Amino acid sequence: MSERDPFARVLARVEKPGRYVGGEWNEVRKDPGRVRSKVVLAFPDVYEIGMSYLGQKILYGLLNRAPDILAERVYAPWPDLERELRAAAILLGSLETGRPLREFDIVGFSLLYELNFTNVLTILDLGGIPLASADRGEADPLVVAGGPAAFNPEPVADFFDLVFLGDGEEGFPEIVRAAADLGRRGVARRERLSELARIPGVYVPSLYAAEPREGSRLAIPRPADPAAPASVRKRPARDFARSFFPERIVVPNLRVVFDRVAVEAARGCPQNCRFCQAASLYFPHRPKDAGTVHRTAVRSLRQTGYEDASLSALSVGDHPRLEEMVGRLMEELDREKISLSLSSLRPGRLSRDLVAQILKVRKTGFTLVPEAGTERLRAVINKKLDEAEIRDALTFAFEGGWKLVKLYFMVGLPTETDEDLAGIVRLVGDAVDLGRSILRAAPRIHVSVSSFIPKPHTPFQWLGMDDEAALAAKQAGLRAELRRWRGVEVKTHPLATSVLEAVFSRGDRRLGRVLAEAWRRGARFDGWDDKLDPAAWKGAFEAAGVDRRDYLGPLPVDAPLPWDVAETGIRKAHLARELEAALRAELTPSCEERSCGACGGCDSRAWKKKVRPAKVRSVPPPPGPAGEPSPETVRYRAIYAKRGKARYLSHIDLIHVLQRSFRRAGIEVRKTQGFHPKMDFAYGPALPLGMEALREVLEFR
């Protein structure tokens, strides 16, 4: 990247230019002239969030394993770069090569969050691609969506050529190959879409007409083409226990949200919490083979140089061999001072032994998610968590030395009363008292309060959402009550954000007009607290003649719904029965505790097979100094240059790049002492961002 490159001049004027330069370790570059299909994987949020997403890592590794497919990445540019690109008339390109998006065959978006939808339009427009599917010509790329927010595709139906419902590794490569074959045969765009609609899991919105139907005030899609099925069933990965997961993941040059090796230990969740959309979308629960998880984690750490690892799942504690996996992993990670964290660990699966294993290197975060303040309300939402389990988990945490604990709750849950809100206050107070008794000092308790949204494909999909005034009063009441304890901090989710999320998660095709109008009025990064522009959205709803209240109220249980076109595999009748059980405050057993067939989601006996036992073998340490610690410590001084793309990295980001390079090379660097051991490096003064240097110095031992 030379100074004559106009993109280089643009980067000098934006915040965090390192987001846009690429050049990371393990990125893949291929000759476009030697492949059949060129794919760009688009994530409609900033680099730091997109680089933490496991789904993109899986697809990037899987597609690039094929010699005839090229896969690159693009992320939503921050508004400062968007302004610079428009002013300089530069098209948005991929991170790997800068190739404009309109020159790819497929642009594949991962939709994780409804409030990223305006960023989808920004990426398309800056990439030189018409926003509406109907406006694209034969030479334009196919624009594809997937991910959890795609399971109600109707609000964004106008902008996507096709939507894939299911596990991306199962169907997306088939879409890529089929599209390449159709394009090579010269099949016209309209006929290509009709052919692609035959692939299981593929929904082509243009083959459907959406209009109100009897019993519903919402626009319901119905087939308008012989190639369109009445509904599209989710396509899950069948042999998930041994499915592909990348070891050579791209290592970001910047600090990202989840900056670690994250290995998926399971997909889905057996607990069936009634508010949880992910439990339906990723159903059924499928643990990964324990030996595969172990090998992937260790090999990936050595190929990336990361200092942290995590096992990821919706409910990692439900993996049948969790303690064994953690114990064997920590035998190896402890030697190299690599920490391990576990996401979404239920208190009932927490033990002193597990806490002791996690603490071997350093403390990671400790989070509990009671969701509700009383056992009655937890029964309504089917959260199987009692007061004793919460107390035991907090005891393990405080005894393990944690002084900071995070607690997550929701307000506005179905049947919620003042007593339930008081229960949140009481539970937090008990946590403070317990912490004081164990730590001999006041603990820090961070309380996060979000608003309940009745999501599609859940038993609560027919219920309405509390109005903003009621939710605001509940948030204010909790903040006032929790102020009595020193060390308790309360964070509430912005109500305008929650309401807009509810509208788009429960929306229909009419919202496409609203979305486009809000984007034209400047809506960007709506999920960021400081970026949401309520005036832009208010004007957009008014201009489109759409009343957002249509999407916030209760819906008849027997009415057709816009998202019925996307089948998760769980019967609608089962969701209705679960709603009735919720209103009676009855718990439903987890999938592990009941027989198959109740919900209809398991259409094959294969889902109920236990994970076959596989011996968890240690991966031998790399040869050389890392495997054989030296008895003496030697001081070294290294000289290096910081040029080209590297000048766009901040000093602290460069430090992490260097340290991970040392780990990959197997160089044993002395660690600092204390609770968070780190490489004992010494650096020269930090350079200003954007400045090159020919002779920088670092020392290590």
C-alpha cells in the first residue's frame, strides 16, 4: 500500500485504520483467475465484532479448503470511513485484496442481530451493488443471507436474492457450487434463483408475494412461483460431532471483542428456556466429539499464538464430558500459561473442581444469568435454576477469589409482578452479603438489565411486549433500589434499541420500505448506544406509512405469521402447548430428561444417539525451547521495522502481534510474576499512529 494509493490517503483520516488493511496471520489469498467461484463473507458490523464470530471463521476455512473457491472478508466501515470512501469515489473492497464487492460472484451476509440491517445496505451500496434484489442485473453478485436473524427473513426480503436457513457448513458450499455451475452455463438470473430454490434450506424471497391474510394484520408470504415451496425447513449439520472446525483461524491485528481461540464444544441447547430463540434455531443439542474439541483447541493455539482459549456453546455445561475435557486441556495450557474460559456455564454444572481448573492460569470473567428474580417467574420462562444453585455458584466464585461477579436479568417477562422485581433486588443483596462473608470485603456486582422481547419461533412469539413507559419505570425502580449497596453497578439496555429490535424481529415485508428510508436518513450502527438515531427511524416509519405498534402487540395463536415461511423443525403446536405451560408456571423437562417426539424437531434417531466415546489424547508440545525450558535466562535485544500496513497498528496492537509471533515460533519468553502472567517484554516509546519506523527496539528474556 503506497502513498499513491488513494485508499492509503483515506486511511490516514479515519479512526482505527487497522480495521481495514488486512494482512493478518493465517489470512488466505488466492489467484482469482484459478478459481470457479469468488465469495466475499460480509459481516454487517465493525471488524472487532465480526472477527469474533465463529460462523464466519468456519465458512472462511471451509470454503478456502476447496481449490476452486476463493473466500475473502468484508466488515461494515465506521461512518468516518464511509464518508471518506464516498468523497473519494472509492468502492468498498474485501479485506484480503481490496477487490470491489461487485466483482465477486456471491456476497454472503451473516445476520446475527436485527439492528445491523442498515449496515447491510451500507456495505452493498459502497460495494457498487444495487440495494434491491429486483434492481440487480446479470453481472451483479448473488446476495445471500444466513444466521439467526435470517429466520424471519421478511423485513429484509427485498434486499437478498436468497436466504439460507440452517447450519452454514451444511448448505452454503452447495449454494456456492450450484451458483457457479449455473453461471458457467449462462442461465439467466431469474432462472438461477428458481434452480437454487430447490436446494434444501434455501428461501428465495422474490418467488413469494407478501400480503395480509385473514386472521392477521401482518403481510404473510405465499408462493408466487411453481418453484417456491410453501415453507422452507431448516437444514442442520447432520454429523455435527465430527464436522469441520478450523484450526488455522485468522489472527486479528487489532484487539477484538473475543480475542482468543474459541472452539465450539456443542451446538444447540437441551434446556428449552421459553424466551430463548437460539434454542429453537440451533435445535437439537449436538455435543462435539471431546477428542476433536481437545485437538482443535491445542493445535489452533499453536498455529495462532493466542494466550487465551475458550470452549463455546449455548450451554457448555451440558456437554457430557465437560470436566474431562477441561482437565486434560488445562494439563497442557497451564504449562504455557494460557487461560481457559467457559461460556454460558449453568450454575448446576459448576463445581469446585471445575473452578480450580479454570483458575490455574488466571481468572476469566464470572457471569451468572438468573434472568428473573423469583423461582416462580423462572418456572414461567422454564429457567431451571433455584436459589440454592445460585448461592452455590456464587460461593464457588468468591471462594475462588473472584471479587467481580456479573448478574444478568430481564424485565417485562410474561406474568411479571412487583414481587418478581423485588426478587431481583433481594438476590443481588444476598450476593453482596455472601461476598462480604467470604472475601471479608465488599464484592463488586455488575447487574445488567435488558427488556424481554417476544421472539419468533419461541413459545412467547404470540405475546406482546411491555410498552416503553412501563419498562422505563421498572428500570428506574431497580436502579433506585440497588443503589443502597456500595460496589453494585447497574447497566440497563436502551429502551429505544429494544423496541426497534422487537419490531424487526417480529416484522413483515412492509418493513423493507422503512429500513431503506431510515438508511437514506442516515441510520447506521443502530445497535450501538451512541449511534441510534430515533428521529431518523420515526421519520422513516411515517414516510413509509407503517405503524410500529403493529409489531409490538399480542398476536392470535391461530393466526398465520410472517416467519412461518421458515421452519425450525419444532412444531407450532408444541410452542403453543409450551405457552400454556408457561402461563401455569409449569416447568418442562429438558431434552435430556424426556423422550423424543414431543416437539417434532428431532426427525431422525441420529439426534438421540449419545456422543461416541473417544479417548482424549494430549497433543505433544512443539520441539525446541518451548517444550524444554532452559535452566538459564538470557537477555536479548531485537531490532525491527514498522512499515507499510503495520504503521496503521497502534502500539498496544503491535505488542500483541509480536507476542503471538513469539508463541507461534515456540520461543520461550520469561513470564512476569503475579496473578496475570504475561511475556516479559520491554519496548521503546510508542510511535504516533500512521508513522513508519526503520529501527524499533524490543528486549525480552
